[in-house]
Amino acid sequence: MYGSHYTFDLNLQNSLLVGESAGHGRLADLYAVDAAGNQVGPSLTLDGAILPGWGGHDSHFQGNGKAVYLLDHWETLQKRLRIDAGVRWQNLDANVVRRNRDTVVALTPANVVVGSTQDTTADNEIYFLAEARLLDKKFHALGWSVGTNYAISKPLAVYALASSSFRLPSVGDLIDLAAASTQIVNGRAVDIDAVERIRQYEGGVRYQARGVGASVAVFYNKFSPRSAVNVYRDIESAQCATLGGITQINSCPEVAQLYKRGVKNVGAEVELSYRPALIEGLELKGNFLVQQPKVEGANYTVTQEDKTPDGVITGYHYVPVSEDGRRPRRLAKLMANFMPSYDLRAATGLPLTIYGQYQYIGDRFSEATDTNVTLLPAYHIINLGAQYEVTPRLMAQLHVANLSNSITFTEGDPLYNDLLSPDGTRNRGVARPLFGRTIRASLTYRF
């Protein structure tokens, strides 16, 4: 049995800043000037912030979890057949209090003339906390797994695994109220299913003899479609305000759209190891993975800006978005890993092991949608290192990561569906870079 009690508090407020596109870029203030270079009208920023208090929330989470496990192991046929089986039941009692920062207040000081050069539009929209939204709900699920291993001979065996698992809502899901049994958006109740069901099947062959090891496995897993709510603005509503003939999108009512998103994957993995008898201390290990993950469902609508080549917004339009049949973000079809190592103790008497690693990651998408698509290129990384046993308890290590100083992105995110270049032809986003060459030295002492 297992029990847990945990709390989490998050007070988040965003700011939208303007800065230079340069190394060690500085914050910038924006304002219009006349032909003589004098400021005209109010500034668009306040100390570099175009929206100093924009969105966010203040949330408190409290959770109590319980789980019961039952496991057993059987051996038969002179221990050639081994069976493991288990079942798990888990419960989560969640309580959330969330206050969104969506109450807009203008904070122009009383002694500042609106529209003057002493004024700033940045304080026209400051977001304060609204009324509390509550979640008090219990979640539970039951999972099981069965695995078998049959020894055909001493070095050769086959195995199979089947499981039905689940994923209860995370703390992030709960704080976002994405796990509520019903959500109210613009007066409309939307039902969702917050528990994700996972089916996994795997089978393979293992060979283990003196100096040689190999395994080949095929697998299939399926993440059941989870309900989600997409919220977009109804730009065709009569409630939308206009300014200069242009729709003011924040005045348009929200539309709640229910959709489901699942993932399935099929693939194969090969693992090999070799320890040659002629070179004692040398070990070569590696594995290769090929897979074909796909999204199921996930069709929804977003609104996107219409812009002139100069980046001026002239209106909005709907964009249908689909992830169905596409590869989930950040997942590569191909991955490989090769790890040689050599223990010099047998040849020299030194308690020194040197090792290396070559890792290959295939190309990945920053997002699974069919709009705003960014393909992150495949890359490889080479690591080298050495471990020296100073004493049986003290180990010294030197590790060099990214020896070739490769430059690439490991993952990315488009941030928003409409975050396009000013001319609307290119997408923008953020990405996490692969760190350049790093050298790390460490000492480990085992008590």
C-alpha cells in the first residue's frame, strides 16, 4: 500500500517585454517621434514592458493519494517458464483554488494627461486577480500487467509483456482545471475525461552467452484519446467591437470546442553487447530504435491575424488545425546509441576505465499540428570520459560532453499558432539548444 499528501502553491504573473535582438540585448522603450526626433503622444512601453502585468494566476493545490499493489511471480517447467503479474489501484483526492489574472484595470495616474508624452499605454491594461474557481474531485483507475519469459536454451529466451495502465491528472492539469468533470466557458458546460488509459504490448528474443549479448524487441502502445477543450474567439459575433474597421479580438466572445487527442506507436529496438575474450576489459554496447508514433484525433479551430507586409493587423480569420495522423512533437523516428568502454585494470593494473558515447537523434517536429510547422534537424553528440578508482570508496571522474561542439536544437515550441513573421510567410518560436562542449570533473565517495 502507498499513501501521499502534498501541496503546491503557484503565484504567476507574466510581462510582455520589448528588447534588442542581440547578445546581452537591452530592454527598449517604444514611442512615436516627429521629423525632429521629438516624442509624439504616449509611450507604448513602461521600462521596456509593453504589458507589465499580463495574465497569470494565483493557485493553491492540495492532493491526497492512495494506491494498492498486488504482485506475484510463478516458475514452472523446470523454471524455464517464468510469469510475473501485477495489479494496481490508485486514487487521488484533489482540491484546487485558482484565481486567474483576467480582470483588466487601467492604472493611468491621476496627474498624467491621457495621450500626452508623459502617458504610457502600457498601464492601460493591468490584469488583476478575479474570483476564485474551485475544483474538488476524486480520480481513480485500475491497471494490470502480465509478463512471461521462456528459456528455449541456456543462452536463448523469448519474452512477452502486456499491460493496461493509466495516467491520473498531473498537478499541472489540476491547477489548469483541465481535469474538472465539467468546464464552463462563456456559459457553456463541457464534459471531459481526465484519466488517460494506456495499453502496451511488447515481445522479443534475448541471447546471452559468454562475451556476447543481443536482444530484439517489437512493441506497440496506445494512449487513449483524452478529452480537451480548445477556446477560440468568435470573430463573426455581433458582440465584437471594432476600431477603425478592425475587429478588436479581445472583445469577441469565447467559443468552447471539445476535442479528443490520443497517440499510438509501433516500433522495434535492437540491443547488442560484445566483450572480446582477446582484449580483456573491452566492452562494446549499443542499441538502435525505430518507431512510428502518430497522433489520433485532435482537430480544432484557432483564429489567426491578417497582416500587411509591414506587420500591421488588418483583421482575423479562422484556421482549422489538425494533428490527426501526424507525428507527436519532439519524437524522433530513429535513435541510436553506441557506448564503448575499456577497463585498463587487466592490462596495466591501473583501476582506470575510459569510455565514449556516440548518440544519434533523428529529426523531430516542434509541434504536431499541420500549421506553423518547424522541423528540427537530426543531430549527433559525442561524449568521452574516464573513471579512476582512487580507493574502493572514492571514485574520480572526468567527463567531456559534446566533444565536437555540435550546434543544434534538441526541442522546440511554436508558442502560439499565430506567431508568424511580419509578412506572414515564416513561423516563429523558441527552441532549446544543445549545449556546447563542456568538461566536468567530479569526486564520488561511497559511505
